[in-house]
Amino acid sequence: MNQLRLSCTLVYATVVVFLTSCGGGNKTNTTNDTAVTNSTTPNTTPATNTVITTPQNMMICIHKVADFAKWKSGYDTGDSMRLASQIHSHVIGRGVKDPNMVLVATRVDDIAKAKAFAKAPNLKMAMQQSGVTGTPTFSFVTITFQDTAVIATDLRSSTTFMVKDWNTWQKAFEEGKQARLDNGLTVRAYGHDVDDNHKVTLVVAITDSVKADAYWKSDALKEKRKAAGVIGEPERFVFRIAQRY
């Protein structure tokens, strides 16, 4: 009997030593699992960058229509004609003061083809048939800054103006970001004429109409424009986005 007890004791001791040396104890496992979990918990997902600075050529057309629904139907049927000239629909906007004033912004792959398209007799005929009145205004712009972040307003302002020097204006404009935000304006895109970087196009989202109107009329903004080399008075078209593509 004593020999049997001695044998059992030796077996038990051997098992304990084996489990301890191999990390088989529950306490050791719990500690190791916790260490592994802690090493993988930090969230290292980078923030999404919504700003695009790769130049994008665009064609912008502003014109008046007799009836928006009729014009829109005609515009949609002309998609194949635009694509043949490597023109892609981007945004359609309607004027705030006059909803029959329409802004059409399109992305352009080939600026020469886009310019030829704007002068084509079949485009003029298609516009007349869809109810375009008056003479459309076409602009060909190289957009150098875009912010694609989702924003909770469809109210926009498209402004064109002349500057003495593009780089001087751009530097001063970027420095005024906080003043614009404080006055209900968020920049969505800006750039210059494809053939003349002295002619600037600026698109902003309007988050507070009252503040924006007051800021546009303020002496403070006039001084900022003067310091940035803006020439003359800007031409502004305020619209609501009717469709995005």
C-alpha cells in the first residue's frame, strides 16, 4: 500500500510540473490572452481625405429655359451626344432668384472637343428645341481644388472674377478659410479658365444665407479681395443643386 501511495504521488507531481512548464495553467492562459487582445485593439484606420487637387477640366454652361421639366427631358436625351465628345454630366443647378436660370457643370476629357461641341449647330438646335432662351454662356475651367465631403446643404454660389496673379490670390484665399466658415461659406471647388489663370471660378456651399449675404457686402471682404489682387466686382450666381451625376 505504501508503495502504491508513493507511486501516485510521483505521478501527480510529474503532471503538475509538465503543465506548469508548458503554460497549461488557467491563470497563465488568461494573462496571455489578455496581452494579445490589448496589442490588437488600437484603431489605426486613417481619416478619409475628401480633398482632390488633381486638375480637372470642366465645361460650365449657364442659360435660361422656358420650362425646366421640358428642358431637363431634352437634356437627358442628349447624353449620347455629349459622351461622343467626351463630356460627362456632373451637376445641374437652378437659380434661387429665378428657377428657370440653369447651371450645367460637366467634366471634360478633351478640352478641344468640348469647345467644338459648344459651338456645334446641332447643340444650338437641341437647345432651342428643349426651350433654352437667350444666349447660353459657356466657361471652360481647370478646377485645381475640390472638396468631396458630404455637406448638409444643396445651396451653392458660383462666382467668377479676375485676379492680377493666380498664386498671390490662391495664397491669400487659403488664409481666409476660417473667416469664410464663420460667415456661412464652405469652399467646394475653385480653379481658373483653361486658357487664362487670371480668370477665377469659385464654388462655395452656403450654410447660413444671412451671414453669407452680409459677408459678401462687407468692407472686410472688400479689403481681402483688394489685398489678394482681385480686379473689379465678382459675378455671382446662387443656385440649388437639382441633380448630381
